[in-house]
Amino acid sequence: MSFQIPHTSRTAPLWIPGLLLSGLFLNACTVDDDEGNSFVAKTLAHSVAASSPIAVSDQYMAFPASEATTGAGGTDFNGDGDFIDGVITVVNLGTDAVVQTGAALNPGVGDEGLAWVNGVLFFVVSESADGTDWNTDSDMVDDVLVYWHAGNATATFYDTLSGTSIFESNGELFYESDTAAVALRDSDLYAADVPTAASAPSAPRLIQTSLVDPGGNGIDVSLLGESNGVLWMTVSEVLESGNLNGDGDALDTRVLALMGTGSGGVIQVVPQTLRTDAATVEVLTDGADRMVAYFVDEITMGANLNDPLLFAGAWKPSQCVGHEDADTLDEVLHWLNLTDFTTGPVVNAPTNTGLVGGGQIYSLGAQWLAVVTDESDEGTCDLNNDGDTADEVLRWVETTAAPLPVTDDTKIIALDTTTAGGSGGVIALNGDLWVALVDEAADSNDYDGDPGSDKEFLGVLDPNLSGTAWNFDQGSATFIQVSWMAQDPALDFRFLAAMRESSTGIDRNSDGDITDSIPTFPVEGGNPRELDFPGVSVAVERNNAGMTTHGNYGYYRISEADQRFDYNLDGDESDTILQRVDLTGGSQATSMGVLDNLNRDSVMVGRGTNPQGVVWLAPENMEGAAGTDLNGDGDALDLVVRYARLP
């Protein structure tokens, strides 16, 4: 285990950990630094609510400016006579131009309520909240879809909605229209295409379905999510007056449907049900194909989908014989190839893995799928053979026609799934490795040779090597603990972690203790299945590190209290600070001012081919003993928007 990246073909470029303690960002609106004109922090005059969604494209960002807290006494941005709205504001990250669209975002939507498509911003407006009859139907009770692009002084009406979730997919916007389906194979799912960048979209286009619906008048969908060019949604048997999932009733309200790459341009209805609108759906790319993995609800299907009798061969560990699951209460992992399913939904029916889960779905390329199984949901089977059925264990399966999950109980380990960062204790690394946070106490095993102290530390396994065990030793008898871990948003050869100093016994940030967590960007090192931990010698917020990357830069939240340093020179050590590091070693780590401590990434950035800047939120009350009025509205109580241009 090394604290710097070794220069090998499987790692990121070499860089040197460092900590810059001079030339720090103070409390001005703009500050120049070692990247010249880049990373100059700019503060907008607008403030936002803590729950506000922010949509960043490569060139623009859009957010709902808070009328209540912007300006002395508030500001009525949309002219409806009140100060309670969040009115969409657009900023050009390249030119600093600010446009007020004059339309209020529906206060009930989050990130799914606004989206960029080819330089056009679409967002959801509630007429009643906005005080405007956008669709001129003589009432103000509708939810409507409006758009804005450069050159528009204000927003423009596009369509009336029946749902409030909108998603960009394959260069188009998709939404549920209030124009109800009336003909066979029609639906209420519509698309908005933007054929010319930053120009008016084409007229709404109806999306058809493969389903010959029982009512003969088309289907209504509930749009839930999008990933890798595939939308997922549900269809209600109650609304369609028919049995769509083959269980003998017409009472199920969440029959799965898919549309996108591989679906032939129409909605493909899958005869299986999801348990909730938040049920996990994972879309994997396999060349030109899309593989869709999801959990099927036994309750609404009325079937025991993890009955071992459904599977050939050694499907379960030997100690589980006689302890089979016999209920219909679980959520069971299935997958399908969308192109094949579209071509022949019967001969290419979804594959049942039998794995019980309900939380996240993890994948290594399109070859392996993994879930975390609660042993209590798998009959009375002690999956890791530790003498109890109270663990949450990692299980995985290959995406073959007749999948057989791992049955070697020495590889089925109990996890700590509670660690912050949203990973659930599992990382898919490099396309071929599981990295998991094992819980020694839950697993009833001593992996680090210290029987008197049960710990949670990282382990690494290659599922392709059936004869190879988990590796927990990351070199020199070092067992790494983390307080926060997450996938890298752009690259699969590394992940993001806040490493506990105590697990290395070294005071990395030289503050006199080993109680801190240090930001690291772990990769597989020179030894197979062994991790290296390049990092920055500074203390991050232990349970809210907010680490993310884009291009050659990493970003994270520093805890002044843990670092014991007053970064913004305001006389205290109680603030949260945004810092960035050049992952190529081109410059030392540099702080960028105060940062919110919300449970979100430290910065937001467009994920296209030409990102212009990074965006973050700064609380005025953290800057100075009595706070600092960063946006010039006469108080120091706001959460303000800041951004900086990328090099």
C-alpha cells in the first residue's frame, strides 16, 4: 500500500500529495490563483434554498433563485406579487452573462424537474405557484413544460404535463404529456427534439408502445428514470383495465416498461412489476446493446422467484440445503438484453438470477451483477456460514442464460453498508474487481490478525478468478478503513474514499492526532487485487467528504475543525472549505472558499465534451465571525451560488 500513485499502465497519472497553506481564498467575490484566469471564484447576487436543484450543462448552469432571500426584503422575480417562488436563473459559465427567465420552478420537483438538451433548458412550472396561465386554457391549475435558450428574453411554453418528471435521453427530452393516449399503441409519453443547438425545439412527438393494451386506447405511463440511453417507467393495470404481468389479476400499478437504445423506438412493456417508484433499475452498456437489471416484486407477481427449484445446478451454498426460501415477500434481481427482448420478448424473456436484494445493483461491465442480500430474506439460510442469519452479504452472478451465483461461503462476506458516500459498502473497480467494506464482527471472522478488535476495512476480489480469495491486506499488513466511499463519476479504474488515518497509524496531515479522514483516489496498484491510495494530506468532513472529479481535478470538503487550521482567516476553525487538487501534479491542492455541508457532491459540473466551469454553494454565515454578505443584499444569512471557469 502506497500513499502515492505508482506509475503503471493501470493507474492514473502520477501526482504528489500536497497541502497549500498560503495564497488562500479569502472572502472576495473573485480571486485569481495559480491557474491564471481559470478557477476565479465568482459569486452571484442570487441565493438559493438548500434543497434547490441545479442543472449544469457544459456552457450553462440553471437554478431556482430564491425570491424570499435574494435582495433586501426579497425580490419578486416573476412578477406574481409574492416573494415565495424559486425563479429559474441561467448563467453562461463562459461569458458570465446572467438571464432571469421569469418563470418559477414547480416547488415540488427536484433534479428531475429541469434538464438541458442541446443548449436548450426545459423545466417544469406550476401555474398556480407561478401565477400565470401558461397554456391559455383560462385556469391556473396545470403543470406545464417551458423552455429557454440563448436569445430568449424569457421562457416559452411548450406543453401541458400529466407528470412532473422530465429526462434527457439520446439527445431528446422525454415527458408525460397531458395529451392523453386515445388510439391503439399510443401513449402519453412525448419527446421534444432540438435539431439545432440553442434554438426552438421541434413540435412534441408522441411515442408509441409495443403493447396492444386491453382498452384499445393507448397507455399512460409513469416516467421514473433514465440511464445510458434507456428510460424506465411503469404502467398501471388498474388504469389500463387488463392483466399485463400475467399473474391473473388486473390490480398491479407498477408494471415495468422500457424505451430507448434497443427498444425499436417504441415503449416495450415487460410483464413484471416493481415494488415502488424508487425501485432500482440499472442500465449497462454492452457494445451497441443495453442490458437492463432490476428487482422484480414477488408480492405483486404472486410468485416465489428465489425458490432454488427454479434453478439447475449448485445454486445455493451447501449449508443452505433444507433452509430454502418459501415466501413471496422478496425483491429478486432480473436482467434482460433490450435489443433481444424487443426482437422476441418470449424467446428472449428476462433472466431470473434468484438473488434477493432491493437496494443498489452493482455491475462489472456487462459480465457480472451483484446485490447486497439480507440473510433474513433468504429463507433461514446462513449464507456466509457464520452461525447466524442476521448479516447483509455481497452476492454476485454472471450474466449468462442460466446464472449460478457464487456458492463458496468463504467468499460471501458480511458488509458494513452504512458507510457514508452512497456506495452501500461496495465499489465496482476497473471492470473486474469488487471492492467491499467487510464487517469482521458481522462476518464472525478475523481477517487482520487482531482478534481483540473487530473492524470494518476494505477487501478486493476478482470474480473471474474462482480459485482466488478476498484480499484484505493492502500491503505491509495494512488494512484500510474508510469513513466515506463512492464511485468515481467518470472513470472506473479508481474510486473515491475518505481514508481513516487510524487504519494506517500515521498522522497524514501533521495535526498531532490520527483521528482524521484523508481524501484518497484509490486504484489497483502494482500488485494484483491490492489497492494504492494516492491522496491529499488534509482532513475532510469524515461523513460528508463530497468527493468528486472532473477531467484532471478532484474536489472535496475540508473540515477546518479536524484540520485545525483557519483556511479563510476569519478567526475560527469551524468552517467547511472547498478544495481542489490537480490529479496530474501540475499544481498543489488549493482551497476555493467556504462550502455548504449539504449531503451532495462538493461541486457540480457538466458531463459533456466541453465543460466550462464548476458550480458550488457557499453559506454566508461561515465566512467571518458574524458572517459575510457575499451577494451584497444587506444580510449574511444566505446560501449563495458560486462558480469558477475551468482551464
